[in-house]
Amino acid sequence: MGAISAFAAPASDLIGEDLLAAALAAKADAQSEITNDRYLSIIDYRAHSSVPRYFLIDTTDMSAEALLVAHGRGSDANHDGMAERFSNIAGSKMTSLGAFVTGAAYYGMHGLSLKLKGLSQQNNLAEQRLIVIHGADYVTPDRSILGRSWGCPALEREVAERVIPLIKGGSFIYAVGTQSEGTHP
């Protein structure tokens, strides 16, 4: 089964050398937590929500696919499509930044979902906050501004059904935004 879409491109072309290098360095630091080394995900919340900014990288050939991903409603209070604030605080409905590793897949209120464990100080409460990858109807290329989650990186529903089985069980995710530390309440 072909995991990455036929529209895949070299990871460095889609993501840029600097962000890719930062993600690979963070991945190396977290190697002891990684048990699914085939895929690497990078989320660049510095981009507008209507731009594919979730990069799924197949490390066997470093090809990447760019996907749409929503951010938390608390990270975009004026709903202009830009995530400007990030937090690790329960109830903030904000997205968290930093290094994550995926856990188990399960079926919940959003269908197929994927648990995330935060590995960084700015996201170490991800499990407690129930921050998971899931599909959502408000993530679609038909929208000029994607809907917002309660802090989860939500994908298009059919994309989540394809991607979650690939990255479950210990895959590394690196999320960046306009703010390096999540200090907002």
C-alpha cells in the first residue's frame, strides 16, 4: 500500500531546510521515545489555516506530503485563520507547540483518533488535556479559514483515516508556531 500520496515531494522542498533540520534535531533528542521511526510529522502553525501545514514525511526516502490541519480556537481568538497564541494549560482550548510522540489509536467522539504524548515543557500536559489527532468536518479545502478545535491538530476526516494508522504507536511530531513558549493562560 502506498502510504504517501502520489503528490509527495522531497521534504526539504515542501518544508524548508531550516525547519526540517530543527525537526530532525528534536527527533534525535527524543529517539528513546520513538518506536515508529518510519514517519515524521512536522506542523508549521506559522502558516494560515487554509494552507497545508501538516507535513507527513516518509523517512525511507524523505518524501513528504502537505496536509491541512486545524489549530485550537484559543490560539486564534479572532478567527482569522492564524494561530497566534499557544498554551499547555487545561481549558485554554489552545494548541501546544514542541515535540510529541504518538500513542494508541482509538475510536472516540470524532471517529478514529490518536493519542499524543507531549515531550516538551510547553506540551507535557497533552495527555491530560486530551490533545489528540482526529478527523473533523471543519477541516476541508472548501473553507477559506478552517474551523478550530479545542487544541487538537485536527485533519480532514478522510485524511485522518489514512494517516493515523501510519503514525500510531510512537511516531515523532514536531510543532512550531509564532511563539516559542506556551505561557498564555
